[in-house]
Amino acid sequence: MISYFEVPIEARIFYLLLFFLTEVNNIALLAFSFLQPDAFKERKVSSILLVLQIVVGYNIIASGVQVERVIAGVRVGGELPLIYDIEAAIIVDILVVMVSYSLYRTVELATWWASHLSAFSIKHSMDALPEGLCYYDQEGRIYIINTTMSEIAYALTGSVIKNAIDFYNDVRNLKIVPEDSVIINEEDLIVISSGDAVFSFRNTAVKDEFGVYYELKVADITEEYSKTRELYSKQVELRKQQKYLSQLGESIKQVTIKKEILAAKIKVHDKLGENLIAARRYLATGEGDIEAIRNLWIANLTLLSNPQTDTVENPLNSILSAADDIGIKLVWEGDVNDEMLLSNSTHVSNSVLVLLANTLHECITNTMRHAHGDTVYVNISNDFRSMVFRNNGVAPTNAVHESGGLLNIRRQSAETGYRMVIISHPEFNLMLKSIL
């Protein structure tokens, strides 16, 4: 039998420290049992046991302190505390019971919190949000605020939020730090650039059965704002390029017209030269067919008097004829068909017709050679801003490698003001989109 005072001082101090920590935990558990009664099974029994543990633990701690004073030579008036004569094993047993029950209730409370929604879990989840949240009434009294909002408010104003309305007005009036802050957009959404950071503020009313409250949301949108500015700069640059391409397309059109006029002049010049040579030879030697020479002069005079009759042949004639000869069927699915193109009722420029003809030629060739198909589908919009070509037969197993004809089509489409896109799966598609 070893009494308490015969235990080494280190062990006695350890006992008292464990009793003290258990008491603190018991008091906290008792408080939570009233704040969150659903968290404990048999709440009344738990509360009674916790109160009993608190009383017993308090008496043991108080008696232990008195014993230490007696052992240290400080005599206290009155009878010695009861613990002075209690066996040490009994003290250890009481301590084990108290610690075990306290830990059991702590685990029970932690388990309940992990699986149930409570005011504490709501506050904890709000604090974990990257967005600042603050709910307040019409007088600016704050009901709930998360950690992010407090941090942003302190970064902007240098102090905590005391009144939500005053804080929001300070934001609107730029009474924040640093002083070079600016409001980028002032509507129901306020975006503030403060130093190197950009924040968005949105204040909305929230109604429930208890009245009207307000929700103030603040988010750090520095990265998003930077991306937006970068995108805006690219859009400005793209508009400049579109304007340049439009001017380039017009220049290409004028060059094409001049080339056609020059070709007509060269043809007239060549024919006239041939006629002059034949006439000179006949006059000098008498050789040649005078009737043929006369017909040449009539043809040349007709050409000179009405050069518009010497029109450039429609480049689609040979393509459509070649497709029919090799057994490839052309199916026109869009607003434009082959009859409209051959009659030129669409009034499309010759450069676009040449691009269309070359693309059709390449698609017909690839359909027969690679896809082993017999049909090419053509879908052209009414304004020729979109031209899509696809075919039947075997679909490509891998991405189409552009070389030879396809590479030439890509170069020609860029020169004509179109962007070429190729899709390999689930079927081959070649798309030309106007960028002018």
C-alpha cells in the first residue's frame, strides 16, 4: 500500500497536470453539450457524468495542491486533505476513468461534427472559401463574416470591418490603401485595382422570413483580370490584322483583274502580230491564202472593237467534266450549286472560283486515291464565307499530313482571304472560312 504522498514528486505533478487538462476538456465538452445538444447521445446522462467528473477532479486537484504544500513544509491549518491518506492506485484509477470518459466524449463530438451540418461547420466551410463573404443588416451590423473577407478588408483599409455599410462606402469612394487605387467599372459590380491586386465587389439583398439582409462578396480576380486585358490586346491586334487582310484581299482582286486584262491584251497583240506577218508575206511573195488572211483581219477587228467578248473560261468547267469522267459524283448540299457557279449567277470573284476549283480538284483526287470513295459533298454558304468539303469511303486512321496539293490549297486560301481547317475524325472534312 503506497499512499499518495509517498509517490515521487514527478509522478504527483504528472497526475495533477493530467487532472487539470482533463478538467479543461470536460468543461469545454459540457459547454458544447448545451450549444450543440444533438452532438451527444444521452445528453442528460453525459452532462451529469461530466459535472461529476468536474467536481471530483476539482477536489482532487485542490487536495493535491494542499498535500504538496504540507510535504513542502508549509503547514495549512485544519485537518489534512483526504487525498493525503488515499492509496496512489485509487488516484490512478480515478484518473484513468476520467481521461477515458473525456476522450470518448471528445471522439463522439468530433465524429458528429464530421458527419453533420452545424453552425460551426458552416462557419468553417465559409472560412475555407477563396471568396470573401459578409452578411449584414440594414444598419451595417455584421452577422457572419469569413476569414477571406477579413483579410481582404484589412489589406484594403488597414483595419477590420466594424460596420459593413461604412466599409462598402469607403470602397466606393476609394478611401482605401494604396492611394493610387482606381475603380475600373462602377455598376452593381465594382472592380477595384489596388496596387498589384484587383478585387471585385458585389453587394446584393437577401430576403428570408426574418427580414432583409445584404450579402457582400469580394473576390481576388488579379489573374482573371490580367488574362482579360491580354485577350483584349489580342483582339485589338486581330482587328488590325483583319483590316490588313481585307485591304490585301482587295489588292489581290485588283491584281487578278489587271492580270486578266493583260492576258487579253497579250492575246490581241499576238493575234494581230500573226495577221500582220501573214499579210506582209502575201504582199511580198504572193504566198498564202488570201481568204484566210481576210478572215484573220475580220476576227482581229471584231476583237478590238469588242474585247469584252473574250471572257476567261470558268475554271470549274474542266473540274466538273473531270469528275464525271472518272466516276466521282458531286453532291451540292449548301446554298450554292454547280449550275449557279457555271452561270456565274453568284457574282463571286474569279480568285474565289479558282480556289474552289483547285480545292475540288484536290478533294476529288484524294477521294479516289486514298478514301476509295465515289462521292464528294460540297456545302457552300450563300455569301461564300464558308465552304466545306467531305467525302465518303474510308476515313483517315491518323491525322492528315499536309503536303503537295493540300499545302498548295492552304497557301492559296491564305492569299485569297480564307483560313483552311482539316478535321480527320470521324470523317475527312476540309473547311475554308473567310477571314475578311
